[in-house]
Amino acid sequence: MFKIIIPKATFKELEKIDFQNQKLIYLKIKDLKTGLFTSDKALKGKHKGKFRKRAGNYRIIYLKENDILVITLIRIAHRKEVY
């Protein structure tokens, strides 16, 4: 079980998304909490060390700290503008 940290700025981004996509994103966040990382990709370049989880047309960018089992959500946005 991982602890999920959602910063205030990330939570505000999530609030702006329509309800249907919010439900999908919350399901994906629940997957992160249980440790389901099967289709996640590691990012490259300036985002090296972060990971991406797909939620429909939205992406959840997160940072996983293995030693203490903490996941910090960095950004939740449409795939056109997330990177």
C-alpha cells in the first residue's frame, strides 16, 4: 500500500476536469495506491525520474519514492498540455 500525496495545485487541476473523467482519474489514483503500475511509463528528458499513468485523454504525472512507499502526484492534465 502506498501513501498518495496530492498537492493543492494538483487538486485544483483535478477539480477543473469534468465529472466523468474525474471518476476515471480517481480509479487510476486508487490503482497507484494499491501498487498497480503495469502500464505506466517512465518519463525522459527534463522529467526523468517521474512516471506517467494514462486515464483516458488525461495523464497523471507522479513521483514514486520506493524507500518510504510514497507517491506524490505532480500534475493531472489533458495529454495535449501535460508535458
